[in-house]
Amino acid sequence: MLAVVALGGNALLPPGSRGNPEDQWRAVNSTSKSLSDIIALGYDIVITHGNGPQVGYLMESFEYLPIDYPRQTLDLAVAMTQAWIGFMIAHSLEKEIVSRGLRRRVAVVPTRVLVSRDDPEFLNPTKPIGRIYTDIEAKLLAKQHKWVFREDPRGGYRRVVPSPRPVKILEVDIIRALLSQNTIPIAVGGGGIPVILEDGELKSIEAVIDKDSASSLLALELGADILVILTDVPAIALNYGKPNQQWLRKVKVEQLKRYYEQGHFPPGSMGPKVLAAINFTEKSGNKTVIGHLEEAIRVLRGESGTIVEV
């Protein structure tokens, strides 16, 4: 059984943490225990992960460089986070696997994902990254770097970047080959490094692809038996955070689509996960499960979380 396991931001950065290395290692070591539980059940797995806090950290750090130092582009920052987060997961997971007497290697695959240059996101970017800026700071940075800013509901302004739909995972054959060698791939980190096809040549482009959308596409291209989305909430809920909140334990994909169209799942939180589940389950006929990272085994067994099925 092949499972694509998509890890949310809490896999590396616990709530309230500023992102110091000690906190990151503590979080990833806990995550490795959950992943090893899945492997011990007999699953072959491909691990994917987000990078929101880390790519925001890098982009903000570049601003503090001396004025004559070059600023790195967003596509390069995504590539950096793939190595950063991938190394931490691979190193920690291999140690946990060995401690359980299992024999598996873990490999990080820097992954490019093809997107369309005609995607409407490039004309109207919507993905916020980095910190909140004042009006004066935002105007200055927009002039200096040609960044686009949008007003934040909490006050101030945040940089927004394109978040185009993934079209193809370019390293899928390498990922498949690693699986055939009994190796656990870590791939499409942060949604993958976005590339476009221009004049017959692949070129990287500044954007951030949604991690859950890319994970869903990868699961389809690999012919995975199940898509596992692990996050920091117990399950999908209707009316989340309201007095009439209702957890969904098992839901048909067509019903989930109706709930989505009714506006139950905000774009900045559960929305992308729900869309990823709909995409994978509708096209493959296989289940998607969504639940809390710390309950990974119970989520896989259907004892916790949400099961999306045809």
C-alpha cells in the first residue's frame, strides 16, 4: 500500500515557537515517531511538507542584508527550504527507523513542479508570505523590489505572491524509482519549486504552490492507494469555531464538494486541504484521510479524523 503523507506546518514549527533550531528538532523528532508508526504498519510512504514559516523567515532575513548584497528570489528560497526541512525530516526519521529495527533509507528529492504562465494567479497574486508591514514600509519595498502588497485583516500590509495550480511533477520518475529501491522519498517540499515552459525551455519563476494541491497531484501521478493529510486540527469541520461546529467523520466526495461551494472552508486554512482531498478521491476513487499529526495511526485506521470517499 502506497500512501502520500502531507505534513502541515506543525510538523516542524510548534505553535508559539519563533523557529529556533531546538524547537524545530523537538517538533520533527515527534513527527518522525508518527511517520515511523505508519511505516511499521507496512505502508510504503512518500512524505511531502509545507514551508510557509520557513520561506517567510528567509525572505524577511534577506531584507536585513547590507544594501549592496543581492537579494535571493522566491524560487531559490523555496529550493532552500526543501533542503532545510527535508534534511531535518530525513535525519530524524532514519534515526527513529533504526531504533525500531527497521531497514529503510530516506532520500530528499528537490522537486520542480510545472505551472502555467497563463495561470490567473500571475495577474492577481493572492498568497501572503512574510511579516506584516506598515504602509510606509510596504510602499518602499514595492518600489524597490516591485513586490505586490495587500491589506491584512489584522492591520498593516503583507506581501502577496502568485500561487498557481500545479500541472505536473517533473521528478515523479525519480520518486517512483526510489520507492522501487525500498527508499522513502521526501518530495514536493513547500509545494515544489515552480517552473514554467517558455520558448521550449523550463524556467523557474517566483511563486508559491500550495503544498496540499501538489501533494494531491503527486499522489495521482504515483497511483497512490491513499492520500494522508496531517495537520493541527482533529478533522474537517462545518462551521469551524462556531457554537454549531460539526466534525465530519466520514463524507462522500460529492457532499464535500457541496460543503465547499457553500463556503464552509476558508481559503487560508482548511480550504486547500479539502480541495486536495476532492481532487485525489474524485479522480482516483481512493480515500483521502485528514486529521491531527499526533494521531496519524488512528487517522489511517479510520478511528480519528475525516475520511473522504467516493
